[in-house]
Amino acid sequence: MSQISPRLRGSGMLAATAITWGGMFPIMKPLLGKIDPFTLTLVRFGFAALVFLVILLAVEGREAFATQGKAFRLWWLGTLGFAGFGLLLVLGLNNARPEHASVVPALMPLISIGIATVRSRTWPRPKAATAVALGILGVVLVVTRGNPAALLAGQAGHGEALVFIGATCWVFYTLGAAEFPGWSGLRYTTLTISLGVLSVLAAEIVALSVGAAKAPTATLLLEATPQFAYLVFAASVMGFQFWNAGMRTLGPARGILFINLVPVTAFTIALLGGHIPTGREVLGVGLVISALVLNSWMPKPKRALALQRPGAGAAWVVSPDA
């Protein structure tokens, strides 16, 4: 029983997180009709950063706030993760259906294959290349509702393209965790989100000056309190901690499969809301899931396994919510 309980606990954490992230998309979409993407991102991550700071102080003490001379690197990684992925996700969602946007972050493990290919200047193994091809085909079918010609004609995919760029930023952010061996996931997340929020704030100031953003009223923020509470405490604070703990328990190969619950949850919510997906949309989601399963079954090279040790922060490589 002692061997089963940790796995069940880890599985429960990963499932709860993935379902929470899947529900995040249909929650944010209506908010964008009232609050601009820049302000929404700033409020969400600004409050999340404050919560993380309190938690880090309580858990690891003041010494955990030391940047060890790497403040600029932490700021840059935080900018990629929270101003990059976080902001581009919301900007993309503003021009895409929630369930369509939710499929794109599921490609993060496959995006990491592309990054590794560029860095090593070697072609991926056939199974890896097949997984990437299946994932891309699946997303194209979902985004275009089974009509890839619409993508070529520029009639679809604009919002999803922004989400894809943001997802790539998040992969670079999570790979950066390996540069801080010995740091807990809590410490890495807290320092990067706190510094990254400064970049989100700068983007907000620029957006306000050019009219791309509008300061929300206190009444509007009060009305949106339940949604922001979900985004801050459930999708961000709980999500990061549960995902990290679950991945450490099950390992990246098994844990990554739970990311499939993100688009499944978003499509289920859309179905309950009256949106009937086409057969090709369903096929597209199935191809993305198949690609992730294929990728998780591939043996990992020794160097990759070294980066996936708990101390190297590899549990963060596939988190889709920033």
C-alpha cells in the first residue's frame, strides 16, 4: 500500500491540475470582453507573485530570496515565462475559441523536441519526428475545424499562432530551471514570477499609453473577483505546486500524459455549453493525444534523464499555465 499511495496522490495532483488548467480557458475568455489582455495578465500574475512570496518566506525563509548573482537571468526567464507565455496566451485567446487555444500548450513536449533538434543540430529519431508531425496535424485539424485550406488562406489560426509562440517561450523558461540545481521548484517559480511581473507591468504601461489597455474600475475588478480567484489560487498557485509535486512522484514520462486532460476538459466544457465539435476536431484532439503518448513511450537519452532529476527542476518542463 505504501507503494501505491504516492502514485495515487501524484496522479490525483496532476489530474486536478490539468482539469483546472483546462477550465481556465473558458473562464478567461468571457473576462476578455470586460478586461483587456494586458491588465488581465498583470492582475493575475501580480497577485500570484505576492502569494508565492509569502509561501516562500514561510517555507524556506529569507535566505531563499537570494538570487546568487543571477538576478538578470532570473528576470529574463521570468519574462519568457510570464510576460511571454502568460501574455501571449491571453492575447491569442482573445482571437480564438477557448477549446482551440487549449490544444496548443499540449504541444510543449513536442516543441521541446524541436528546440533540442536546433540546439544539437541533429535530426530527431523517427518516433520523435512522427510524434511532432502527428501533434502539428492534430492542432491544424482542431484550429481549422477540419479545413486546413482556411489556415493557408489566413482565415484561421491567428490567435492560436500567438499561443504557440507563447508556449515556445514557456518551454525555454522551464528548460532554464536546470541552470539552478539545488533550488526547489517553489524558489525558482517565486523569483522568476516576481521579476517577470515587472516586464508585464512595463507592457501594461506601454499598452495604457497607446490605448491598447484601459485601467479597470474597482467595481469591475470586484465583479471579476471569483474568476480572478480561480486564476490566481487554483490555476496558478495550486496548479504550479500540484504539477511540480505530481511530476516528481510519477516522473516526466508518465506525468506528461496528464496534460491531455487540458484540451479534453476545455472541449467538454464547450460541449456542455452547446458547442458541438466536428468529427475532424475530435480527430485532431485524438492525434495530439496520440503524439504525446508516443513521445512519452520513447526511451530518453542519458543527458535528458539527468536534466529530469527532481533537483534540476525538470518537473516544470511541460507546465502549460503561467
